[in-house]
Amino acid sequence: MLLTIDVQCFNCAVLVEINVSKTMAGMSRVFSSGEQDPSDLNADRISNLPWNVLDIILGKLSITEAVRTSVLAKDWRYSWLTMSKFSLSSEEIGEVLDFRDPRWDILSSIVSNFLLHHTTTSIMTFILQSFFCSHFSDLSNWIEFLSKKGVEVLELIEFGDQYLKMPTHLFSFEKLKVLVIESFSLQIPSSFRSFKFLEELSLNEVSISSGDLYRLILACPLLLNLTLVTISGIQNLRIHSARLTMLEVDTGFVGIDVEFAPCLSTVSIINDYRSFTPQSVILNWRSVTRSLSGLISLQSLALSEIIFKLLVAECALKDFPLRNNTLAFLILREVSFDKIEVFRVCLSLLKFCPKMKTFRITVTSAKGPKLIKSFLKENPGQYSFLELETLNVIYPPGTGMGCSVKFIEFLVTHCPNLKLLSIETEGACELNITRANKMLSQLRKLCPHASVLYTFDDQEPNL
């Protein structure tokens, strides 16, 4: 049951740190401009707006901004309490009140009073971020109440270092479309049947068993977007989802098996940043490439530095493990051109994904131009990338172009249908004008049919 708190004593008033006099002075200037009839000064047109319009307006504001609208009109004093959207972080309260430590009493009062004003109305969105570890009963009561309010978007983020057990009331929500959970331990109760309307599921720093996660995904028949990052308790990730279109996972799994996902078109694999030891990466990486090769609708793929290094380590394989006939957009992150194998794997990815139209690569180092030259002499005429239309090469600050320019030159000469070559330096230009002009002139000669752009610091120089 919700805590009963007298609204008149509600201490959220301290959040309304707006200079009313300045606001009124500004309004006076408008009224004195000669364009406003003085007889309209006392008209409260704001309060006469339909509630659905007010709800849309307030829904686009943060909770503190919504509270500040209380000064606009008398009837708006508590309008924010009846919004259909609620979003609050204890950090936000600390910033407004200039508190270093989170104040649970204030956060609890705000949440409880908001819910108290929705005993007969629905809540569409509820987002709450705080330290719940010492206040489990409050959280449990709130979730139980929310489960009966037709919530469609629910986001719960625990700021503590340890996983907090999620109240089982979470699994009784009937209209959820978006669910975001961070730093909680999930255990699915036997009574749970399904989230029949859920379209987006995001679990970050969550502890859950392999069986429960598999069951949870199966219980979301309309699931479109799935994000699984820093998951504890699972070695082998299994995915079976009929409508899933987007998947983001990290390298914290031993293996990944996409059993059934005929609509999966976008996959992103990022690094697991819990640990930088080899034990923290995908060990059975062949299961990953096998799953990716088997996706019949894959259009966009982003691979982390770790996965790419695993491919490089096995580059001697004649049967390259990743092959896909539908992939059109490939992103490689943090690639280091320090071995000839790196060059070979990049080309193999393009070769064995023949429908590739866009290739984006971030280069973190580029050493050994002699290796590239020797490879080109050994492999004349073995590559042709007929579908590639866009090549985007990005250099983070402090990264030289080195031998990667030879790589770019090789690619553009084997892409007869290339339309755009874009080279970006994130930060100040590290090439002098003469060298930059020489590089661009050479590239434009090699691919006269394509636009060649060079930008640095988000600006395009006149070269």
C-alpha cells in the first residue's frame, strides 16, 4: 500500500527554484508591447487547455522542469502530479538541491505523492533511478501499484554496487512495451506467462540464469529490440525470437547461439568492460560467426575490437568463418593495422559478404606500410567489391594514418561502383596541407567516379 502523505506538507516545493519576479517581469514586457489587449491580462488561457494537451507539454519536460510550471497558472500548481509520464533520478534531486548525498526521504515523497494522484488514472511511462538497496519495501510497493496502472514504458536503474533482487510484481505488468532494467537480480516466478506487448527489452548489469533469460525472451512474442550487456549467471546465450530485428550484446558470453530469428537485421557486439582479461571475452567465438552467417535478414553488423582480434588470430583458416549474403552495412571498431592479417581479415569480410554497400572502420593505429605493399604484390586481382558504395575511415585523436592509406587505396581501386569515400580525423588535422592535398589528389585519381571527402574536427577543409 502506498504511503499516505499530506500533499500540503509535500516538500517537493523546494524543487521549484524559479525566479517568479523575473518571469512576471518578462510577461509584463510582452503585455506592454502594444500587441496585447490589457483586458486579457487576467485571463488564464493556459489552464483552459485540454488536459491531453497539457499532458503532452509536461511530458516533454523533466520532472523538475514540470514542477517549475506551477508558477504559470493557479490551476497548474499540482498539474505535474497527474502527468501520465514520470521520470526521476536521485542525482537530479541532488543537483537541484545541491546535496552531495541522495535524499531518499525527498525522492520517496515525490514518488509516493505522484502515485497517490493516480489511483484512478493510468501511468504510461515510469522511469526511476536511485539507490534502492536499503528501501526494498518502498520499491516493492511502488512496483505492485504500477503493475495495475497500464504502464507501457518502465525503466528501473539501481545505482548501488550489488545486484538488488527485483520484486516479483514486475512480472505482472500486462501492457509493457518497453522494459529497461539495470543492476538487478531477476528470477522469473512460476506464475509468469508473458509480456505479450513488449517490443523492447534492455538488461544491463543484470544477474539472471540462462534458463530464465531464454524463457523471458520466448515470453515476448512481439519483441523487436534486445540489449544484453554485462549479464551475470550465463555462459551460453540462446536466442529464439520470431520478430526480433535488433540485437546488442557484449563479449561476456562464452558462446552465442541464435537459434531462430528470421527478422534479425541489426547486430552489434561490444566489448565487455567488466574485465580486460582474456577470460572475459567470448571463448566459443565460432558460435558467434556461425550464428551471424546463418542470419537470413542481416543488414547491419558492428563488431567489437575483441571479436575482430579473434578473427585475426585465426586468419590462416582457408574457410573464412563469417559469410553472409544479405549483410549491407559493416562497422569495425578500434582496428589496429599492425599485422598483415588485419588487412587480410578486412578484405575477407568484404569478400565473403558480397552484398556489402557501406563499410565503416575506426583505425586506432596504422604501422608497417611495407607489409601492405608486399601483400598487394602477392595477391593481384583476387578481390573485387562490386556492391560497395560508401567507405568511411575514422581516425581518433592522436592516430596517424600510416599504412592504412595504402589499404584505402587498394579498396577504392577494387570498388568500381564506389560513390563516397569519407576520411575523418576526430580532432585537429595532423596532416600538413601539402600532404593532405597529395593524398586526396591520389585518391581522386584512383576513384574519379566517387566523391572524396576529408574532414577533421567536424569541419571540411578547402583542399
